[in-house]
Amino acid sequence: MTPALRHFVAAFLLCFATHSEAVELIANPGIAETSLPRSVVRSIFTMRLTSWPNGTPIRVFVLGDKNELHALFSKRILGVFPHQLRRAWNRQIFSGTGQAPERVESEQEMLDMLSQIPGAIGYLSEDMINEQVRTIAVE
């Protein structure tokens, strides 16, 4: 194998490994739901659904638009591209009918917020999940 081909194969495998990372929907442990339909998750993350069935306000947390895990979550869990999600938030902000989710800078900050704030929901890579948060299955 030539050095150029080895480099190409290594880059391809690295790209594949990065994009196959598991992303999970995560919430504060006080949230009773253990699974949600994809349409409800989309409504939560487009900021149209604002409270849990028990009346607790939903606090949505996301990573930055250019974060790879955010892109993975948007595509795999929500079934939309990150720019489509941003467009939905901007429409609500500029029309005065809603707001954008709260942005965090890292997965560790996401974990901290989700574990401490009642009603909080977000996402994490599989290896960041611990007993401080609840995993919610997406149907």
C-alpha cells in the first residue's frame, strides 16, 4: 500500500469513527418520561413544546451549531440539519413568539446543567452519561 493510500484509508476510518459515535437524549433525573416519540422531541427542540406533562417548564440545552455532536444529534435524533433547527429558533426569536434554547460550551457543561436544573433536556455522547442524568429513548 502506498503512503498516499494509507493516509487516505486512515483519514476515511477516522471520519467514519467520528460520525458513528452514539448520541443520546438526556434529561434531568426528575423527568418521569423514559421514552418520547420523535415528533415530541422535535417539538421540544424547536421550542414549540414548553412544559412537561406535570407542568414543569422544559429547559432545552444545546451545544453550538458547529459542534459535531450537535450536528449528529440534529440529524440522527431530530431528523433535521442544524441549519434548519437554527432557522426555526430564529423565526421564533424575530417574530417575538419564542426563544432559542440555552447554549452550553461543552459536554461537561451540558451534563452539569442537565443534572442540576429541573425540567432540563439535552443530549450527550454515550461515554459522558452517568447516574446524574436520565436517558430518554426516542421512539
